[in-house]
Amino acid sequence: MSTKTSISATDSRTVASFHGGLSLVQSGKSAKRVRIRDREQANVLMVELGRSLAAPGIDAEAVFKPHSVRKVYSYAVSEADPTKMVRKSEDGKTTIGEFVEGKFRALQVLR
């Protein structure tokens, strides 16, 4: 798959690369130089990104935002049966089920 960009190759440079083809690219010219904090440097961010992608799952706080208007669920593959999905709600209710035509169908409510 190819993508078109309006930035020429001479206007961009690779700042950092990560295995698997992921790269951080700086493009264009900035109007002024700014001091970037050490923890926000590209090499530090790429290491943190690598750690995040290596660990499965994400924190519950990232899924369940406080004061959310819509009901939000977290989905994962069941460890006991990989053909089933586990749905968790913000209140801790766990449901085993499967997706049928793009919709979650509950098979068993655990708590």
C-alpha cells in the first residue's frame, strides 16, 4: 500500500526507528527552536512505546474514563476458551460471549 505525501524527502528526516518498521519522522521546518525536555526526547519516547507495545493489555483507567456518558466495555480473548470473548464493564461485571455479525452476544454472566 502506498501513501502520497506533500512533504518532499529533503524536508523530512527519521528521528528514531523501532523494530517492525515503526519510525518517528520529523517533517518540515519549525519556525523557532524549542527546548524539549529529556523525557520527551524521541529516543526516550520510542523506548517507552516499545515497552507499552510489548506488554499485553492496557490499564483500566485508559478504558473507563470517569464521568463517561456512554457505557464502555473492555473486551479480551478468554484464556479458558480462545473462541470466546470476555467483556468487562466499569462496575466489574464480567460476561463470557461471542461476536455474531459484529454484535456481542452474551453466553454466560460471571459477576
